Amino acid sequence: MGADLGRRGVSGGLLPRTRTTGTVAVVLATTPASGLPVAGGSLLTRLTRQLILLPVRDVHIVVRDDGFRGLDGADGIDDLNGVGDLTGVRHTVTAGDGLAADLRIVAKVARASAGAVAIMAGDVVAHAEALAALLEHPSADTAAIVGDGEAGPLAPPVRTERGRVAAAGNSFHQVASANGTFRGVLRVGEQHLGALAEVADELARLAEGRHLGRAADTEVADLLLAGLVRAGVPVRAAAVGPLHCRRVAGKIAADTAIARLADVDEAEARLAASIKTDDGFFATFCVSSWSRHLVRPAARLSVTPNAVTGMSVGFAVIAAVWFSEGQRLGLIAGAVALYLSFVLDCVDGQLARYTRTFSALGSWLDGISDRVKEYVVYAALALGYAAAAGGSGDIWVPAAAVMILQTLRHTIDFSYAGSVADAARADADGTPSFHLLAVPWDHEGETRPAAKGAGSSVLALSRQLDTGVAYWLKKIVVLPVGERMALIAVTAALFDARVTFLALLVWGGGAALYTLAGRIVRSFA
């Protein structure tokens, strides 16, 4: 199933799409390898068939003036016409006569597009799922497919930091401390299309003036990635994981790459990718280690992520009912129901990522339901304790304190995230630093000034601890939602509400101070 060219749903059937919105793809079929014959046509037709079954509404194919054999005959442009008619995808073929012309075509497409633009080489051999993970990602960001392995002419080196491309290389630009390779597929979000057009035009001018050294016309995507990074555009590093995505240079390499696709179960890789890799300790090891087995059955039954969110709320209400009794068996039953509620809280996100059914409503429901479930449980625990203690009202003071503390913690998190988003939006709306492109590219260029002071030293130390036991300790100390639910369940089942609230106040207070200190340090770094 790894070599299947079509985009398939969980039941194995092709998923129809309405082409009212979607990405515009620019496929640079400017290398001889793009026309290599493979089963069903050429590498170009293979790649284009994958794209037209993804959220792509237009495909612009760039070829050379002297023609391209992969577009001739029944297996070429006629075949693409037939598939395009079925899916509603428009495609055009444009002739370019060199690197500068190709870059100007990209700039023209970027200025005319109303949605994201994907740029890729026509000699890419990839799993359809690898392309889908980039093109169907819920964020409207700019991203590039990045993999491991040794760098080469068709896999230039990149350096990634905290999930973003910090530096990108090509034949004219070296990268120090590279830890990945660019696989020839780049998507530029709608908010960065202006930057893409400016970078492409500037690179075209540099190419016409012969200021890009040995850069060849096979490096359009490589140059654009480096230019965007140097211009300050945030580029997410989209890892392929076990999936394959790479450029090939000849028939043997193409056949080998296509054969390797069958070695990977795309559906299993898609399921693995639906599990968050940066979750808390409890969510990672006590929930996601087995909750993934619920995702595929839920998708087959057409259960929506919002429905799973509703089930999670339902289990939280059941937990609250048991907690409100204040008896030991009720506390234990409530702890079990609360755990199951958190499991479903994880599953709704996993299902959304697996089926790629994201919505603003779903995100809002998920966020607001977490707060509602937590506070309802706090109130139920206080009610149960008061009932068991013969109407004692002193439990409401710690209960209210926990609610206030959690509200403050959420305020700190959301306000900081909002400030970061506003700053990023301001950077995106402003004029990018295109003058950086004039700096000689025979050395590594940095797009941000070197950090100074104690703040940067603390951040550097923190990043050095992002491995092993220290990494998980940092995850645990901030008391994320998984650890909070576990703390509530365990203390309620074994002790009582007073112990639960005291533990939440002590641990939550320390977590709030730790988080606040971290935000302050980052602000001055």
C-alpha cells in the first residue's frame, strides 16, 4: 500500500474533494529525471496525480523551451487532463529558459494566488501521505519537508531548531551544524506570499547578474527556502518520519525509491503522526501509549472529533456525580471516570489529526470543555467533602483558591501565546529584510542577532536540558492537564478532596512561578 499513488481514506477508497479552495502547486519539471518512465507514466505524472488528489486546486508545471517528453503521449499531458477533469483541478504548462525565468514564474504565481503556494521539484518520489502531511496541515504556516540522512546535491543541508528551519543550504550557501536535509517540497502560507514573491524576484535578479555562483536551475526550491529563512520568514520543519520523500537523478535511483515506498505502511505512519510528540509525561506514557488504538475504529465509524469531545465532557460529568457523593467507592469510581474523560480528551485531538478534520469550532470546544470539566470536578469534590463532613463549609476556601490559581495560570499562558502571535503577525505584515539576500551566500547567514545577557544564558541552559530525564522533569514540573487529572484522580481515590486541593495549590503554585519566570526570561533574551 506504500506505493499507492492515490489519496485514500480510512476505508481505502479515494476521497472526493471540492476544489473551491486549496493550494496552488508549482512543479519544476526542469530536470531530465522528471521525465523518467515509471509505472503509469513518468515521475512527473506520478507526482501530479498525487497532488490532484490532495487539496490542490491548480498545478503549474514549469518545463524547458525544448519540450519535455514526460508530457507527450497518452501517459503524459492527456493522462493528466483526464484525471484533472475528474477532480476539478486546473493545470498549466509554462516554459522557462533558466533559473531566473523559473524564479520569476514562482513570483508571478505567488502574487496571483489567493491561497498557499507549494513549490517542488518534478523529480520527487514521495509517499502521498508525506505530501498530504504538509499540504493538509491545519496551520496556514510556511513549511518545508525535512528528513534525515546525508546531504547531497538533491538533498541540501538544513539546520533546524525547535521545529523550525534556522538555516538552509544550497550549492552557494553553506550551513554550519546541519542536522537535516531539505527534500525538495516547500509550502508557503498565504500570509507569506508577498515575501515569497519578493524573495523570488530578488533571487532572479541575482541569478541574472551571475551573483549566485554555481547555483543551477535545479535548485529553485532550495534557493527559495534559503531566501525565505534569511528574510526572516518562519519556516516549520515538516518531518517525514518513516515516510519517504526525496529527489532522484536517474532511472536506477527512481526505481529504487519507488520500490522503497512499498516497505512503509502509510496508514500506520499516518496513525503514528496523529500522536503528539511534545505532550506531557502522563499523556505520553499513560494515555497515548494505548489510546491510538481507538483512533482508527472511530474514524471507520465516522465519529467526529467534536463528538469525542462531547463524550469526554460526559465522562467528566459522571466523575463529578460520583465525587459529589463523598464516599470512598464514589471517589474511586469518579477517579476512573475522570481518567477515561482525559483519555477521550486526547483521542479527540488524535482523531482530528488522523482524519485532518480541523475547525475553529472544534478548537474552541476542546479548549473551553477542558476548563468546564476541571472546574465542575473541583466543585463536585468540594460538595462531596462537605456532605461527608456534615455540611462543613471550610472546604470551599481551598476549592476556590484552586480555581483562581488555575484561572491565573491559563491567563498567563494565553496572554503570552497571544503576545507571541501578535509579534509574529506584525513581523509577517512588515517588510521582510530582503537586503539580507545581498550578503554573500558563501557563508552561513543568520536572520536574528546573537542573544546577549543572562536571559539568553538561561535559555541556552534550558535547551541543553531538553533531553532524557531532564526533558521529562521539565514537562512534569509545569503541571500540564494530564498531570493535573492524574493528581486529582489519585489523591481523590486514596485520600479526600482536602488533600487534592492542597496538592493542587502547592504543585500548581510552583508551576505558575516556574512558568512566569520562564516567560520573563524569554522576554529579555
